[in-house]
Amino acid sequence: MLKPADCATMEEIRAGIDRVDEELVRLLAERAAYIDRAAEIKAAAALPARIEARVEQVLGNVRRHALARGLPPELAEALWRQLIDWSIAREAEFLARSGKDDGE
């Protein structure tokens, strides 16, 4: 596994990007499993899919991590807002099927 600075060809760059993309998908699938479990716990506890304080906490964490890694925090926040919206919709769908959520 080459570091970006050690890549000398576009093939090496592309291989690195493909490896990172595969790892990102693996991590997103792992995150989705946590979301699914959260929906089960929220159903049992009669909690809504969207908890605004937690959304803001996650976004703050992401911005802080992005800054620490030299990534624009605005980019990270925009990506995570989409990820959070998808996650909440996934939870809301589970809660609606279980009769435990009104969508809020």
C-alpha cells in the first residue's frame, strides 16, 4: 500500500483511490448496522428517529475531525448532513413499520 506522495503513476493513484473507496464502503456498511440497531433501541424506548441535539453533536464531531485532518470542515459537514438525513430516514422507516414513530 503506497502513500499518496509515493505514487509515481496514475495506475498507482487509481489503485490507492479504489482501496480507499472500498474501505469507505465497508465503514458505511458498518455505520448502517449501528443505525439499524439504534432504530431497534429507539423503538423499544419510544424515541423519535431524529434527535436534533444528537445531529448537532455528530456534525460538531465531524467538523472537528475534519479540521484535525486538514479537510475542509464545510465539505465534511455537507457530506455528513446527507449521511445523517439518510440514516434518519432509515430509522424512521423502521420505526414506522414498528408503529413507534410519527416521522419526527
